[in-house]
Amino acid sequence: MKVISRKVIVDYVKKHADVRQALLSWYSEARSSVWKTPQDIKERYSSARFIGDNTVIFNIKGNKYRLVAKIAYKTKTVLIKWVGTHAEYDKQKF
């Protein structure tokens, strides 16, 4: 997959170093994956949640953090929209 907005991860880990490795691992896995359907994501990330409009919520580092991404399956593109703690996520409107 082509992952867009790596900068979202880079900027976030500057302030939250404890999640650096987990986010970079997710990024690396996403880049080497080929997700053709939501089921492809579920097979690897069983806790991933789909909220419509091809938006997926990934639990990161034991669900302490969340990553929100929009997936374009036809073009094999992942757009990272947001990264934050679980508590911060609860305050968001997606």
C-alpha cells in the first residue's frame, strides 16, 4: 500500500516517544501490505474498527493509542488522518 501522511506519525512521536516503535511498525506493515477489502485488514488487525467511508480505526500499542486512516482499496492508498491516545480519540468526531 502507498501510505500518505507519514508526517502525522513523525510529528506525533516527537511528543510521544513511547509509541514511536509501535507506530513505525504499523507504518512498515501497512506499506508492505496489499489490502483489497476490509477483510484483508481484519485478518491482520482483528481489533480494527470500520466507521464508514472506508475509514479504519487501528489500535496501537495495546489500545493505548489510536490511528485513524482512510483506505482507497482500488488505488492501494492509505491516508493517515489522525493519531492520538485512546482518551484523545474519545473526544474526536469522525
